[in-house]
Amino acid sequence: MKIRFATLNDIPACIEIGRRMHAITRFAAYDYNAERLAQNLRAVIEIGQNAHKTHAFLVAEDPAGQMVGALIGGVERHFFSDLLVASVIHYDVLPERRMGGAGLKLLAAFRKWAENRGVFELSVGINSGIELEKMDRFLKRLGFRQTGGNYALSLRSGSDNQLT
């Protein structure tokens, strides 16, 4: 399994993998705008190549050169502190390629990237709504501790969510 920084040539494969992942997560209720995704991926790749290098876009590929997963993360000063924190923005591995080491290697590469920038803390939030228990066990095995949770409230008209 090879981990490398994404290039502009990876965008079409990322869009197709993204389409698959979108369909199996809670985000399936959202529209999937491939053009918008392409623009955003291009921006992340270009930000990662600038002098500040505030974002990392990593891809995992198998020995045949097929992309099997990706991680996008960034680093910034915490809102109330001068300390740098790294956050995972997006992280996925194709379902049929999980348990093959890609997820672990992506996260390890991002950790090394963050450490090289003097980051104080690395945080990962899981909001896909799938395989939450597996991700919890995986992250805790790597030394992460749970510090909160993710919550969503649909604001679409006709939803059964109500605030009183």
C-alpha cells in the first residue's frame, strides 16, 4: 500500500470514489455535485502546494496503482490559543479495501505531516453515520480518546425534527 500526496490527476478517481462513499453514508440525503467537489479538491491540492502548506491531501493506492482511500486534513491555530491543531476533514477507504492497512497508513502519514509542523493535537471527527463502533475501536487502539460526539438536525421542511 502506497501513501502519497494527491495530484490534480487524481481528481476524477476521487470524484468516483466520493460518489460511492456518498451513497452509503448519511450524506446520501444531500445532492452530490461532482463539479463542486472537483473545484474543492483542486483548491485543497493547490493549498497543499503553497508556501504555508496548511492542508494535506493524501491518497492510498494499491500495488496496481488503484486509489483505495484518501485523507484530507488541515492545520491551524486553535480559536482561543496560539497552539497549532491538526484536524481530519475527510477520511475514507473503499469498503471492500478496509482492513488492508490503507486506513492506518493514511492516518499515520497525516500524523507525521502534522508532527512536522509542530502540531499540539490531532483530532478526528466521524460524522458519516456508518461503522461508528469500528472507528471508535480503531481510533482508541491508536491512542485517541473520545472527547465528544457529532449531532445533526435536519432543517428541511417536512422533517420530523422539532425544537421546543
